[in-house]
Amino acid sequence: MANTSIAPVDALALLPASELFGSVIEPLADSFEPSSIAVYVDIFSRLMERVVPSFSASHLASRYAELRVSRPLFEPSRVVVLSRVTLGADVAITSTFLAGALRRWPSASVVFAGSRKNFELFSGDSRISLLEVRYGRGSSMAERLETGLALGPLVADAGTLVLDPDSRLSQLGLLPLADVERTLFFESRGVGGDRDSLVELSKRFVLEALGVQAAPWIKPPAPEWVPPADVAVSFGVGENAAKRVSDVFEFELVQGLLDRGLSVLLDSGAPGTLEAERAAVLESKCRGALILWQGSFAPFAAAIGRSRLYVGYDSAGQHVAAACGVPRITVFNGHSGDRFVARWRPDGAGFSRVLFVSGNLMDDLWGAVESEIL
């Protein structure tokens, strides 16, 4: 990343958004190194200045410095918790902020600002309402900033407190959605030791800032028609194909579970995606009690909560299992380093095993399965 910090902003501004975020911005965040924060602020504030002429890079950076240490003191009538955009991060981190808000301000209106898909993970709790925000991870930088700027007027009321868990909606705190005095910001990238998980860091922050204890949770609709299974499996990797191992690995995992007499519920992902195509191939090749889940993620999350074991890559499913205390086996691949794994490991009650791609991957996996549920 050494070259990134000195790359001319003009050159970065010419990159497609997917390359800018995927190769420059997100690696700065994923390093979880405090030194990368200053680089991120410098680069992104100047990019924002280019896209939105009314912005001043120096003012954005100054505001960010204030935001890092600000602790609002007023009693809000409304608390808006910003989504982290991805499902897994909303379970591991945002849900803790929601729980903290509900406990700290029981009389306030608590609002989840994010997509309806993510909100469904918590929609079973009538105390939380939705402020729908559609953030396109494949959109241009201008479109991403416009999404946040459109959110600003909706949280402008003096009685509204914004809880920002390092959300991409605020571009990790740089986009001024609300006054600093009405924003509680959790800079998740610059705190903690080498082995701390984001779950633990979020819990500590909520306890320190709000004075209440909170932990990850979900409460999706739990329809009885979601098929029960011994093992819930997901091979979803979001938009990061490097997290996958191989077709052979996925087949051997599913068929091995089936051969051990276990029923398997496999999330097929969104229709028309490569994940859905691969799930269909597995269904055609595997012998045994394999069920494909072809619906939305929230009901699948409910099914994870009722299963005896969850197995998958580093993705949302592992955090759901951890929040529900379900035994889980997570395979990490294509990660940026040990600190990334520590931050994103599925931290919660119950058995948890994190495995890495090596010559012993399958032996380690079956050892974990057999010791835990067979």
C-alpha cells in the first residue's frame, strides 16, 4: 500500500469505481492498521472534493478528526443506526449498535438506515423501523456520494442521533450526514489489538460510549415452511471470488456431509448468479438429503439458527451462526492477513473452528464435524 498513499488523486479519479474501491479504498480499510486511516482520509477527502464542488478536503478531514473523539451528550427522541451495507457486517457490528440503542434509549424511536434485505434480519423486532437506503456497491463514486447526501436531510432533525458503525453510507465517517454533535462514530479500523474481533470491539465501544452491554443478534421472520436441516451451508462470497476454494472442495464438502447421514440446506444465492448456477450443479451431482434454499437471506438466517451446524466461507452466514450460538466451521481464503481474519472471525457463543486452505483442509474439516455433531 506504500504507493497508494502517494498516488496522484487525478490518476485515482480516472479509475472505474470498482477498481478504485476494490484496489485502493477497501484494502486501506481491510488492513485494520491505524496508519492507513490517515492515508484513507487524505485520499478520499480529496476525491470527494473533486466529485462534490461544495466540499473542501481540508474541512472534511478536520470534521473527521472531531468525529473520532466526539461523544454526543443529548437525549435523542430518534436514533438512526447506519447499515454497514453488507449482510455479515450488519449482523456482526450493526446489530450490536441497534441493541445498544434499544437499551440506552428505550423511549426513543430506533431506525435502521439501509436496504430492506438487510433490515429483514431484524424486522421481527417491532421496536425497529426502516429508513430505506439503496447503496449500490457497483455504482460510481458520484452515485455513492449522492446516496449519502440524500440521507442527510432525513437525519437533520435536532432530536435525531446518528449511530455510525464505520458505515459505507457515510464513507467511513467522511461524508457529513449530520452535525458532529449528533453523531456517534465507531472507527472500527483503528482500535484493538492483533487478535480482537470486530464483534468484541463493537461490544466494548457500545459499553464505553452508551454505558450498556450489547451483543450481535438477529430476529428475522421465521416461517415454519423454511426446511429444517442438520447442517446449513453457504458458499456465498459476496463480490470477492478469491474467498472461494474450488468446485471440487464444495462438492466433497456437501457430499461428505450427506454421506455421514446429515441433511443439508444449501443457500443457492440470488437467482441468475454464478453461486446459483454452482448450487444447481451440486444438486444434480450430490446423492442424499440435499435441499436448496432459493429464497431471500433472512429466512435462511432463521434456518441457520435452527441447525446443528453451519459451514461456509467468510461471509454473512458465519456471523448469523455466531449470533445464534450455532456451532460453525468457517473457511478463510484470499484474505489480506492475520489481522483481517481476527477481525472478521465469527465471534459468539458455541463451538467455532476457523480453517485455512492447506493440504490438511479436508482432514481438519471432517475432524471438526465429527468431534462436534457426530
